[in-house]
Amino acid sequence: MSNSPDLDALLLKRDQLKSQLVAIGDLRPGSLVARFRKCGKPSCRCAKKGAPGHGPSYSLTHAAAGKTVTRIIPSGPAVDRTRQQLDEYRRFRQLVQQLISVSEQICDRQLRQPQAENEGVKKNRARRSARR
């Protein structure tokens, strides 16, 4: 028996999300922060009132095993690469949440299908596993 149009659309959406997940590039969690600091030398330009300080220097922080981990990211191309990795991580998380949502909807619709359809599927699986 054919799937309902809603179920077909959900199955298609699930396949599309899986394809997008396969295309995910390098990723990393965390927050990238630009920091400016004062060196403490009274004659330095950073000691003047209103001066921003030295920097920026970049640090990446994220939680790992219940602790905050901080990495220093060198200025230049590494900062841009890190930003791309953070964006890719956010995209990954979004796709996973969408996949979970679609999968739940598929499971709910399959539960509502008539019992006869579900039994036919179970019988086929039983035959396959008995052959192994």
C-alpha cells in the first residue's frame, strides 16, 4: 500500500536533511571573542585614558566534560577559518534538530497506519533475519 502524501513529503524531507548532513565541513563548538588588554606599563599608549589597549587577541571557549576550555586563536586567517568552523557547527546543530523533528513526525505517522500494514513489514523482517 502507498504511503500517505504527508508521509511521502516527510520521507523526502528526511532524505534531503541527511544529504545536507553529509556535506558538513570542518566544525567546532564554542564562542570566539576578541580581547583587548592593557599591559600595565605607565608609558605605553594603552595606558592613556580611553585607549582600547593591545589587541585584538582572539580566544575560543567551549564547555568540555563540565569545564570551560579556552584556546588562543592566532590573528589572521586562523580567525576567519575558526569563524567558518563555528558557523558550520551551528548549521550542523540546526540540521540535526530538523532531522529529529522530521523523524519524530514520521514515526508518529507510521504508528497511526493500520495494524495490517505494520504486521506485513514485521513478517518480512522476520524472514530476512531467519535467513542470516
